[in-house]
Amino acid sequence: SSGINAEYGVDTGSANFAVSSSDSLTSVYFKTSESSTYVPSGRTVAVNYVNGSWSGEAAQDSLALCDSGCANGTVDLTVIDTASHFFIEGSIWQGIIGLAFSAIIQSPDSGPAMRPVLDALGGGERFVMTLCGREDLEPVTGLTGSLEFVDSTAAEDTSYTTSPLVRESYYQIELTELSVGGDMLDIDCYELNNPRAFLDCGTTNIILPQIPYVAVHKAVTEFSSDALSANPIDEITETSIAAFLARSEFLCVPEDTDLWSLFPVLSFGVAINATSDFTVSVPPEQYVRQTTKSIARQQSGYRCFNFGIEDGTAGVILGAVFMEGLDVLHDRANSTVGFRLANSCNVTEPSFEKTLSIPKERTGGAAISCLSPSSHPRFTHVVLVLSAVLLLLSLLVGTIYCCTRNTSLFGHLQDTALFGRARIALSWLMRQRRERYQYMLNSESEGSSVEIVTETATV
């Protein structure tokens, strides 16, 4: 009832609803003393992100979300009184609307969730997030996009290719493969889902765990080195590219430099079911990001760029770099995420080609899950080899033992702890193979092989 008109950062990687309550944080803020409907709880909550944090008091008040009309309701919220690296300098928002599932809020100390807010305001089971990126390179802060809450008819829209949610916490999906410049990386697909892979519009970059990050870094480095040798560009060296890819220095080039040819297209495989998937491309114009943090160079006719891929420990985070150029339908009711090429964006410089392949048979051809190492053929083969080595060692030890004792080989082997471990390992392996075979039989009728066709749009 204080009548504050606040703008909020929308975040699909968190589930909190909070607003600034201090002029030391934002120029526009919520003055709790001026709201006759404000009801404090007396409880302090704190939230930490990968980068940044905030804390404040949990409370209840009236809220209206308005565009062409308004939705009203009484909601739980947190009023932020302290923050670190959360309200970025120059940001135009005064709070956050977290649209992930309430399950990621582990305790009352994490604050109230946004989900009850959506219920109070009349829905929110489905929404489409469209990130367009920058309309052009000048000004560098010109990011555009939209958020639209939609009804159940959106779930019937066949223009979306859907992927099931792995679990209702983050918008967590299953990744099946990762390619750099058209070459698939030789890594176990489990590493793309360990511990999780999820969409997060509140994160700018793509964040990868160590194993896939090292593989991507190596492949991009080799591609860039070959491209630079074939077509040298003034003021760009292998040393400057190495520092850029290591995220230790910006890559600054004259404004008219075409640096996109130095970097490859990345392609992520996204699961549809146990037997089929599709790919989402990330062209270099998206992950080679212009930065505002080197103003002096940019004022002298240069543009500076940052590498939009980094390593982390939270799993694969598919941030804005991945989502730009797509309409992403978050369907909470059906536990799916849908993808299609955005046709509402008007990006002029640099323009980029975003592609989605139509559903195709997953690499390997069988019903494979990338969510567990024990269900992946490569892991099973490793276990088989190790088990065989263990059994041979057991036999060798037993042979030496009985030769020195002149007694029955298997009579003593059956009593040794080593032979017992070998039997356990082999029994576990055979059980895994039987379960996997049964899983493949059950899943055989769910998928079909189709011709690979790629849809392309210039955004």
C-alpha cells in the first residue's frame, strides 16, 4: 500500500521473491514504514548465489504485477537490507522474482518462495522466456527480451521441441552430447549432467564442470589456432587468444574486425526421451561477449570482448549465452521445457544464426541414460575390465598360495577376502547388465529413428 513501483530481475535459477528496502542499495526502494499492509515476521533470512548474496526480513504484504492489466494478491516476500555483488552498478531493478521450484529453498532461513506469489496472483504454471541479447553493439547495455505467462494451449503448440524435467527443483534437463565446430567431444555424457544441468536466465555465461570445460577449452583453442594461422588478423595473436580463453584478459580489437571466424559453433544435445534428442547451437557471436569493463580501449576505437564460458562446481548452467535467440516454454504443469527459435528478436549487430535440429536418434542408438554412470556403456565396459583384472589377481594369489602350501586351489580361494570381493563385483556387474537390458526392452517402443534436418533462422 506504499505505492512503490519497483522493477524486478527475473531469475529461473532461484525461487525467491525479494525487494530492496534501503537507499544504500538502490535509488528506488520499498519503504516498509509507509505501507499499512506490511506485516513483518521478525525473522531474518539470507540467500547466497554463485556470485552475490543478500539478506533481510521475511514479511507479508500486498502486491500487484502490472502490464496491460494488474494481478493482485497478498504475498510473502523478503525485504533486502544488506547485499553483496547483487545490485550491480547501473542496474535498473530493485528486487528479484525467482521462477524456479520451491524445492530449492531448503529451509525457512532461505526466505519465502516466489511460487505462492504466482498462486496468489492467479497462475504461473507456464511461461515463455525469450532472451534476444543486444539489439546492437552500441550501446552495450541494450539487452532485450520478454516474459509471458501463457495458458494450457501453449503446451499443445507443436512448434516447440520439448524435453522432460529431470526433477522439479531447477529447470533441470538431460544433456546427451556436446560438440565443438561439428566434432563431438570424447567425454562421457554423464559428465554433462553431474551433478545436474539446468537453465538459468539469471546467469550470463555457460558454466561447465571441470571435465567438459577442459575438453571445450582445448577444442576451442585448437580451432582458433588453426583459423588464425589460415587467416591472420592484425593485433590478434595466439597469446592474446590464450589469455582471452583463460578469462585472464579481454580480447580488444578494432571496431571493424571480424573476429567471429576465429571461434567455432558449440552444439548441445538435449534429451527428448531415452532414444532421441535434438541439438541447440551456440554460435560464437553469443559466447564471445562484448564487455563494458575496458572503457579506455573502447573509447579509442576498439571493442573488447570476454569469453562467455567458464568452469564451476554447480553442474552445467545454461545461462543467457545458451538461451538467447530462443523462446523457452517453462511448463511446470507437465514438467517439461520446450524450445523453438525466437521470431520476435531484432538483433542487428552482430547478427547470428541460431539452430535447432529436429528430433534424431541419440548417439549410441540404444536406450541410454546420461544421468547415471552405471547406465552408460563406457562405464560398464570399464567395470567389466576392472572386474576381470580383479579376478585374475585373485587366481594368481590363490595359485601362489596353494603351490606353496600344496593344497586345493579353489578350496582356499573361496575363503579369501580377495576372491569374495571379485565375486561381489562380478555379481553386481551382471545385475547391472540385466537391469540395463530390461530397461532397453521397456524403452524400445518409445523412440524411433528419423532423418536429421536442421532449422535455421537469422536473428
